[in-house]
Amino acid sequence: MEQLKKGVAVIGGGAAGLMAAIHAAELGVPVTVYERNERCGRKLRITGKGRCNVTNHCTRDDFFANIPENARFLFSAWSRFDSAETERFFEQAGVPLKVERGNRVFPVSDKATDIVDALVRVCREKGISFIHERVDGLKIENDRVRGVLYGKKSMDFDVVIVATGGLSYPLTGSTGDGYRFAEAAGHSIVPQQPSLVPLVEDGRFCASVQGLSLKNVALSVTDRQKNKVIFRDFGEMMFTHFGLTGPLVLSASAHLRPMERGRYTVSIDLKPALDEKMLDARLLSDFEKYKNKDFLNALGDLLPQKLIQPLVEQSGIDPRKKVHTVTKEERRAFLQLLKGLTVEIKGFRPIEEAIVTKGGVKLTEIDPRTMASKKTAGLYFAGEVLDLDAYTGGFNLQIAFSTGVLAGESAASAVWEMTE
Ligand SMILES: Cc1cc2nc3c(=O)[nH]c(=O)nc-3n(C[C@H](O)[C@H](O)[C@H](O)COP(=O)(O)OP(=O)(O)OC[C@H]3O[C@@H](n4cnc5c(N)ncnc54)[C@H](O)[C@@H]3O)c2cc1C
């Protein structure tokens, strides 16, 4: 029984770590969470613009369709703790939930803090200890994890779960420490890349309209190498000094793999509610209304002010041309621009600005049925530190929860087996 007292250490008090800790403690083993910040769940608090899109109310097939790579690895984790379980967990923990567009699940309060507070409250109820220190490394002897190292201290544990997150938004505490721990334990790391990240334009158009936010646009991305449209959706986006951002753009970014300069073209339909015929009728009617004005001054009913001059420049039509002299061909060309304003993409913004990190601890070196390391005994991984990421919609947190639960329960079972 002496060994049992050492219990489970969880490194990282984020979504995956807290869920792992709770499920390990439920199996009756002592659990200690190491979190480098004064408070747990700093990233969780800013998720979903402070509202936390905690999961997706989806079927199994939908879940796996939203994970672009390595989805098979999650079969066991999802079977053990799917999105219905996540919903049940938070409702039982006193956080009523609601389902919004795209099956996105949020707390009714629209407060991400309610999700973090519930996780921490359940941890406390289960007697989990918290140590607010940054772990520096794993104590490994004879190919087995024996504990954690922090400051000048070393603390012994039977098993350790690494749930330190990825590399994005490092101010939240996720600075990639877990990759170092994994490497020291003999693991390979799949190179990290940003995903769900703003896009950098190969040109100057976006800078000319920076700050402009568009609500109801349709955005598509063409992979020029494959000559194929690889993403198409409707929603909200924003122009910035470097290019494009906003929910629609972040979602699109996850499909731009591999990122190569000159390969992807974003096309923005500024008037998706109007087909070409309807839009042409609308243009004709505006042109009739403003027939004696300069072309530049005839578009105020149709477009946001900030967009008019740059679009007219892009169209090549003389801005001072009187509207009644605009030719049919010119009108047609302008219509095409409204239905498909193109922006060439040259890259992603840095990983620090990404919502999620693609890449991480190589999955073939992890047992998908337990989340245990195949390299070092007594070591488990959960959450974004693994080479897993998903599209937007609550799927990334669901990955953290599913892998966290499985790692927590497997780690606790391993502790029991050691003491039998
Ligand atoms: C702005 C933003 C919005 C997002 N919105 C959503 C959303 O609405 N829905 C969704 O599904 N996903 C969202 N995500 C993604 C989601 O937040 C992450 O996928 C998820 O938090 C990953 O959970 P994790 O526990 O693996 O890592 P994290 O939540 O990053 O937690 C890791 C924890 O480990 C701690 N830590 C790291 N190193 C050490 C160390 N050496 N010692 C001790 N502690 C350490 C960190 O301080 C941190 O608290 C969003 C991400 C961002 C950045």
C-alpha cells in the first residue's frame, strides 16, 4: 500500500488535465495536479470568445468527420467518453448547457468561467491536490516514470499524466513543455504547425480595408495545385493589416494542408444571398438611381464605405466615370468581383496566434486504448500535446475531454495493478 499513496500526478490543469484528474480520483487513487499558473484553465477561460464552445452535440460519424487526421486513434477515447457524456458531466456539475448553430454546445450563462469553475469544484470534491508550480521534467529510472521534478524538488508518483497542451496562445501557460518531457521519455514529436489560424495575404488588398468586418459572406478556398475547391462556408470574417481572420477564416485554415505559398486562393462572395441574375438586377437599379453620379459614388447602397474605393480600383473601372456610361461588360466584370473577390494566401500567422496546435507527440507511440506511452512505463498523455487537432465547433475540447478521461482512468487502474 505504500506505493498507492504516491498515486497519480497530472501535469497541466487545463481541459484534459482536470478531466483526467477527476476520473483518476473517482477510481480511489490520490491525485495531484501541477499547474504552473496561479489558477487552472486559463486557456479554457478564453475559449469560444469567453463563452466556451464546450463540445459538439453530434453523432459519432460527425465527430470523426471533423478530425482531419489521425481520427482512428480516438475510437476508444470517444467510446469511453463521447460528447453526450461531456454534456452529462457539466449538467451534473451544475452548468446548464444549450445547443446553437452547427450543434455547438455552450453554457446557458455564456460564461466559459462556469466550465472552469465546475471542473475545479469537482476536483476539490474528489479531494484532488493542487500544486501551482511549473514542472521542469519527469523523473525516469530504468525506463519507468517515478515522479516529477520542479524547482529544486522531486516528488515521487506511481504514474504521471502529461496534459500540458500545445504551443498556441503561450500566455495561457501552454508553451510546449510536454514535448520536452515526451522527448526525454523516448518519444518522437511530429513537427508542430498552427491550425485554426489567421491567413496572411500575398498582396496588399486586405491592408487597404483593414478593420473591416463582414458578417454574411460566403468564403471558399481553392487548392490551385489540385484545381479543387477544398472549403466553402458562410459566416463572418475580417480584413486585417496582414490578411484575413474571423471565424470563417479560422475554420478554413484547418483545410490548407500543406501550407505552400501560391497554392491557395480565397474567394469571397460579398453577396451570397443574391444569385448573379438578382445581383445584376440590383446593380442595374442602383445604376439607374445614381446614373448621373461618378461610379465611385454609386455603390453606397450596396457595399460598406470602406470597401468601395479598393473594390473599384480592383475592377479597373475609372472611378470618375459617370454611371450611365458604364458598359455592360464593365458591369458584368464588377458583378464577378462582388461574387468572387479573390485573395491569394502566402502563409499562416505564427503558431502563437493559432487556436490549436497541429502536430505533437507521435500517436503510434501511444496506446490508443489507454493513452499510455509505449516508450516509458507509467507515463500517459492527454489533450493537445498529442498529435491531434480538429475543426472548429467544440471538437478540440471534446478531444481533450475524451483523451483526458481515458488517460485518468487508465492511470488509476495502473496504480491499482501495481499495489495488488
Ligand atoms: C482563443 C482560443 C479559443 C478556443 N476556443 C475553443 C472552443 O470554443 N471550443 C473548443 O473545442 N476548443 C477551443 N479552443 C481550443 C482548446 O482551448 C484547446 O484545444 C484545449 O484547451 C486543449 O486542452 P489541453 O488541456 O490539452 O491544454 P490547455 O488547455 O492548453 O492546458 C494545458 C495546461 O497545462 C499547463 N502547463 C503547461 N506546461 C506546464 C508545466 N510545465 N507545469 C505545469 N503546468 C503546465 C498550462 O498552464 C495549461 O493550464 C480554443 C483555443 C484558443 C486559444
